[in-house]
Amino acid sequence: MIVTMAPAVRRRCTILVLAVATVPLTACDSPLPLDPDPPSTFRKLAAWPPTMGTLNTAWLGGMRLMRLLPPQSTATPTPGDVVVTLLELDHGAARVFGTSVDAPAGNLTVTTAQGDLFEQQDLLGSTWWINEEQGKYLVITDYEGEDTHRYRFEAGTTQTSGHKPVCAPNGYGDAWAYVVADVHAELETSQVSVDPGALLIACVDGALGKSIEWGFSPWTPPPADLTSWQTGIRAIRADYCGDGVAHTETGTAIQIASYAAELEFEFSASVTEAVFGPDGALCLSQPRIPLEGALGCVLPACDDQLGNPPSALTSPELAWTKALLTNPQYGVTQL
């Protein structure tokens, strides 16, 4: 859908404080023009310090964890995948075994051979064995869900007591993860693609989960596609060239405006960093942090080449990023 320029203007981006060194930019932009029929509500996110350059933060012991391949999965294993050999669930006083797994719109479901469906709170305490001989497993210890579904995965072994969170905690201390079915995230390029049969564990402290947390959903609008999610991942990591190279640091604060994510700027007078799409930045006014060497691509300046506000920001799939003004509440300083 192409967003037409309306005479009236509404601010609709969000203050996204990314855990990266604060780097303000130079210039001023107008509020984002909206289409005549914009989404009914827009959100403003609370600030936090997520780890900006990291694609995902899930680890299993000393091994990176990206996806779970459940029993009967048809997905081809790739680096970061873990094969689940047995899936046990509590069913009253008995333990039953899951034979089919899915996660429509992030709602993790497990079906048994008897046809019983387990989801949401039913999955608490479920054991996902990944090496029965060595006694290694994952367990779901917590769940919360309204519009989206978030899970807390922890790892354990039969030889040790206690569990360790699979996801690194974000700035709020949360170690939640979203479960995205039938996708693959390439570690080197950060490209997401369809790959049936796997469950991607997207931690909220990494770009995969953070982008969902901020509204860049892999499931909406129907039919679900990965365009919005990919855009969010690029913007969060300051992946200007769409090549998987992040240009950000832990502690950097930014703002994001997006129709798809229903986000609006807290401080619309802040300077523009870039406008991002699924393939990287369409334009770049000033990098989020000082660049080390030349970029791997040539990008026009957003203000000079595309107008102010950037005329390229006419698609709901795009994301417009800005620096922050001085805001003592978040400890952010404009240079």
C-alpha cells in the first residue's frame, strides 16, 4: 500500500532507546505525514538499553541457539539449530509425548499422538530433550500473552540442579523470547526467509526479538510476510547496506517512526539518521555512531536527496530513525 500525503499531520513514531552509545545527529525534520486512513492507535515505547548489534542472544551452554527442530521436523539443520529428540508434557498425573509442534502467530502449540492440544500455560514445565544420553534439555518456565506470546526458556541437565535462562536479559532484566515458526535467520547477513519445520527462538534482547517487541511483526498484516520484521531488524542494528554489518553500539539511543509498527517519534524535532527498508537503508543523513571506514554501499542523504521529510517514506513497511533530544529521564545527551 502506498501512503498518500495528507494535509493534516500526525506524529507517529516511537522513542526507541536502543542499548547503544548515544549519538545525536544534525538537522531538523517535520513530523511524519500520515495517510488519510492511518491505524487507529500508535504506541510510544518506554526507553530501555537493548544490545543493538546483536542478532540474537540465545545460548545453550557454550553453543549459540537460533532454532529448535522439533520431532518430525523437515527443516535442514543450519548453524545454531538444535534438534529436539523427545518432547514431554504434563497431563494431570501423567507425562505424555508431543508428536507435532507449530507456532501460528507466535502461539506455540504441541499436539500429542492422542490428539490433545497443549498451548500457552499448558506448556509450562514441558521438557524439550536435546540430548537424552547426556541428560540435556530445555524447559518452558514462564509464559505471558495478549496480543503476542512470549516464553521463558531455560536449560538444564540431569547431572546438575537448577536451570539457566536461554536468553540474555534485556535492560529491564527480562529474558523473554518469541517463537517464530517456519523461518530461518542467516547469521552473517541477518536475512530472514521462509524455512518450514523449525522454531526460531527470538530473544527480546537481540534484534530478532526486539523488532517484534517494537511492533515489527513477522505475522501481520495477513497474509503474514517477513517484510516488516526484516525492516525492524535492519533499523535496530543500523544495518545500512543490508549486508548484516551492524553500525551501532550497546547504549545508543534512537527513535523510530513506522506505520507498520504503529510507532511515533517522542521528539519530532530530532535529526534524521536514516530511512530503512527490508534491504537496508534507502538514505542516510548521519550514522548512528562514527563509522569505522567506508560503508559497503553508497546512500543518498535523506534531507538533501529525498526532501524533508524524506519522500521515500511513503510505504508502511519502512522505518524512519532519528536521534534523541536531551532527555534527563533517560540519561540521553544530544551532542
